[in-house]
Amino acid sequence: MKKIFALLALTAVAQAAVAADIVGDAKNAKGKIEMCIGCHAIPGYKATFPEVFQVPMIGGQSAKYIENALKGYQKGERKHPTMKGIAASLSDQDIADIAAFYSQQK
């Protein structure tokens, strides 16, 4: 049993180390943000699915906030169905690149 716990702990440490090595590159986000622009780049835009709500502008948000939000959608911690579907299609590198891009916007 101790070996199983040690293996699980080692796996968690290795995953954290890999995640820490991922650095977002705003230049690589160009081909990844098309799905974001349609809602998040329109001032005052309101979406109507699943209900009417104000779509937030994400330009200028911190990269960490955007990364956490997208990972929250992937894990189901955030509930918007469209965002959950989009986030599910993103790799950790995609998320880091998108976050880097939007954090540099004004």
C-alpha cells in the first residue's frame, strides 16, 4: 500500500512539474483565438444561450485568471455549456497561449 501511495505522490509531482514548464506564447495564440473573438471581442455583447447574459471582455485580464477559468470549464467547475465545450478542446499549451495573448490586450 505504501508503494501505491508513493507512486501516486510521484505522479502528482511529475504532473505539476510538467504543468509548470508550460509557458504561454501570445504569438502562438493567433490560430487559437478565433472561437473567442466571436463573443469576447464585441463590446456590450450579450449571448442568449443558455440564458441572456453579458459576455465579459477578457482582453487585459491576467493570464492566470484566464487559465484558471478555462481549466474550470474543463473540470466542470464552471457551468456554461458553450465554454465547457470550447475548453474541452484545448490542450494545456493552448490555454497558456490564449491566456498570454489576452493578458497582453488592452
